[in-house]
Amino acid sequence: MKINIAIVAFAFLLSNTAFAGDEKVNYCGIAGFFHASDNEFMRGIAYQLVDNKKLASAKCSEQIAFGKKMANKKGGLTKQEMELFTEVQKFETTVYNSILKDVDL
């Protein structure tokens, strides 16, 4: 239960953080990617952002399916898949940098 509260709180903070070109970020595809990759933490944050930004739609469902398919793909990526993969990497880096900025290691 504590992790779910932390994910919701963190996702709320991220939803108010401006990503470069935020209006173009494929949060639905990112959520699908992390869903298929079994990364529960990142999946929770991504799906919470989809919810917070009220992105749920038929198009979002298609993007989630695309992200899931891409995460399980073996071999080369198409241009569209590479674009999503780049967004996934940026999203993951932003999340972890946001967490670590307040940690004194």
C-alpha cells in the first residue's frame, strides 16, 4: 500500500513537471512499454500520468498496445518504435533524476 501511495504522489509531481515538448510525449505508449517490461514502479508512474492528464481514449489504448508490442519485440526497430524507445529512455531518466536530486548519497 505504501508503494502505491508513493507512486501516486510521485506521478502527481511529475504531471506538473514540464517535459521538453510535453504535448508530444506519448505517455500511453510509455505506459504500455513499461507494462510489458514488467517494471511495476515505472508502469505505475506512467499509468498514473495517463490518468492525471486524462489521456484515456481509443487512441491511447492503441498506443498502449503499440508500446507493449514494442517492448516484446526482438530485432531491429522501425522509426516509430525508435521514437517511442527514445521517449521511454527520457521518461525513465527524468523519473530517476527527480528521485535522486533530493537524495544525499
